[in-house]
Amino acid sequence: MPGLTLLKVAAVVLVVAVVAVLARRSRRLGTAVLAIGVAAGLLGGISNVATI
């Protein structure tokens, strides 16, 4: 279980870094990537709760 948690934290750090780089070049694109990431995270969380 700790390995999965570390992978999730690494994925979040990667997404934050990508958004930070994109936000400097194109604020709209950075916001779009962030919104898609949040939506995917919510969907994943809902599916995790549904399987319990």
C-alpha cells in the first residue's frame, strides 16, 4: 500500500509541475490541464468509494 501512495503523490507532483510550466506560457491551457486533472481525480475517488 505505501508504494501506491508514493506513486499517487509522484503523479500529483508531476501534474503540478506541468501546470506551473504551462501557466507561464498559456494561462488558459494551464487552467484546462488543471481542471481535467481535478475532474479525473474526483472520478477516481468516486470509483474508489463505490468499490468499498
